[in-house]
Amino acid sequence: MHINFHVLGTLANTIVDPISLNYKDIPNFPVSTVEGHQGNLVFGTLSNVKVVCMQGRFHYYEGYILQKCTAPVRVLALVGVNKLIVTNAAGGLNPNYKVGDIMFIKDHINFLGFGGNNPFTGSKRSQIINKMGLEKSTHEGVYAMVGGPNYETIAEVNSLRMLGADAVGMSTIPEVLVAKHCAMTVFGFSIITNECISSYDDETEPNHQEVLEAINSKAESLKEFVTILVGNIGME
Ligand SMILES: O=P(O)(O)O[C@@H]1C[C@H](O)[C@@H](CO)O1
Ligand code: HPA
């Protein structure tokens, strides 16, 4: 099983008997350039399931073409991975979402794809949240991918809401498309790291630091969530 941990990279510390490879030591692998994306491929076990975790991913805005962003998914498919858990940090567009909430991705809006930068489509979900008592802070929603690296303007936030998006981020969809192309089963979720600003009266601005802080403050509960999730998916 493959887990894509992006800025949730510290969660890789839960992996048992880890063997870590730095991306720069893997021939032709891209290297991570975004703060919080540590750039390691970590092999080991979680809930007695063999896993490989990407501690850091690649974004279109880093200058990588989507084929390069998603190449690691193809590499993992070639080494036998057939299930993917994909995660991201995302801004909450839905007014009911609070910082730290989890959103299961039931669908997506691929803005890069609208512009012709997209090969495929597809996403799936699964569910194990009750035993952790997280019902009130989980949702099922639509993830919209924008190109980044800048955050959205107020007009863009309001447009995304009108289009039916519940959360917005800068990643994930290309990996999901390629994973589906490689016949993987995919489960995706977003951590809501900020509430998107939709009013000109609001003088605050989104920033990467608050994204990292929101992730870190939820790290323990997310570790538990992913550990249970991997155990459950591994048994399917
Ligand atoms: O890799 P993800 O999508 O989780 O990282 C998000 C998107 C941007 O890189 C950054 C925004 O602060 O976090
Ligand atoms: O508000 C956001 N917008 C886009 N990407 C993001 N990643 C985390 N938060 C956001």
C-alpha cells in the first residue's frame, strides 16, 4: 500500500521498521522544494500492513510537468503497490468546515484539467471514523485543485464555492488520475488547514505557515486515523 503524506510527512514517524530513501538518491525522481515536504520515500509496516510512504510530493507550481509530478505513483505501481491513500492540506470553502477538520474526497474539480492539462478521471472513498469520535469534524466533499502557488483571491474563493467545491488545494488530482490509470484503489482526504477568506471586510490572509501549524496541531489524531485506516484497508 502506498501513502502520500505531503505536509503530513511527520506521520511517517509512525511507520514500523522504516527504511528511508531520500528522493535525491533515487535516479530520475523529482526533488521536493516546498517547506514541510521532506523528500523521503519510507518503506515499512503500519498496522501490520506493508506500506511505502511518500514524505513529500510534487506540485505543478514547482515547475514540474504533471507527468513528472505523478511519476512516483507509476514507480510505486511498478513495485507492486495497488492501494493508495492520498492526502493534502486544503483551504475550507464550505462555511461549515473548521480548521483541523477532515474532508473525505468524494469528487474533485480539476482546474488544470479544464485547461487541457489532464489525462484521466476518478476517485474513491472508504470510511472508519466512528471509533475515534471524529464524526463531528469529518465531512464528505468536493476538492478543487488550482495551480497555485498563490492563494485564491476573494473573487476566486466565491467562484469556487458557486461551482460546488467544498475545499481547495494545489495538488492530489494528478496523482489520483495516474493511480486510477495504474488500476490502484484510491482513498483521498483533505485536512482543512484554513478557512478561505470570502469577504473584503476580512483583513487576514492565508499563508503557508498557518497551513503547517494546522497540520502539526492535528498530527497525533491524524497518525491514529491513518494507522486505523491502513489496518482496515489492508484487511479488505
Ligand atoms: O501538498 P499539499 O497540497 O498538501 O500542500 C498544500 C498546497 C501548497 O503546497 C501548500 C499551501 O500552503 O500546502
Ligand atoms: O486556501 C488554500 N488554497 C489553496 N491551497 C491550499 N492549501 C492549503 N490551504 C489552501
